[in-house]
Amino acid sequence: MTGAGAEHAPWSRPVRAQACSLREQAARLRSSAAEVAPLGAEGAALHKRMIAHADRAETAARSLERAADALARHEAVLAALDRRLADGDSGGPGRPRWY
């Protein structure tokens, strides 16, 4: 890309990385929860809380994935507009260059 967005990495990339990190955290929580479950009543309560946290992390990861998908679509549109601008396509007289 050559325009204003050329110097930036895709916005969706760090969002996807965060989603991946949340999924990994959820997996670690589930694994740890399985280890504390046999520790009696306190272990069962801790297991329940850990599973709830893992569920929330996975829900957040899914939301971040949807956001990353939307950002990727916007990035594609911006890249197409940037290419048109780089090609000198002004859209004709009286029309903005991005039409």
C-alpha cells in the first residue's frame, strides 16, 4: 500500500493474536481446574470458578475473532481505495477520488 495506511500493520493481526492468547489461557484454566476438582468441597468450588473464567475467556476470544474478521474486511476496502488512489483514479470531474 502507498497511502496513509501503508505504514501500519493490519489492524486485525493483533486482535487475532489476543483471541489466540485468550483461547490458550482458557485451555490452561481448564487443565488446572481438572487438577483441583478432586480436592474436596473447596476444590469443587475453585473448579467451578475456574471453568466459569475459562468460559468467559472463550466467549471473549470468539468476540475478538468476529471483530478481527470485520477489521479484515475494512482493511480490504481501504487497500482497494488506496490502490485506486495510487493509480490516479480520480473518479472523474466533480467526484471524490474514493468513489
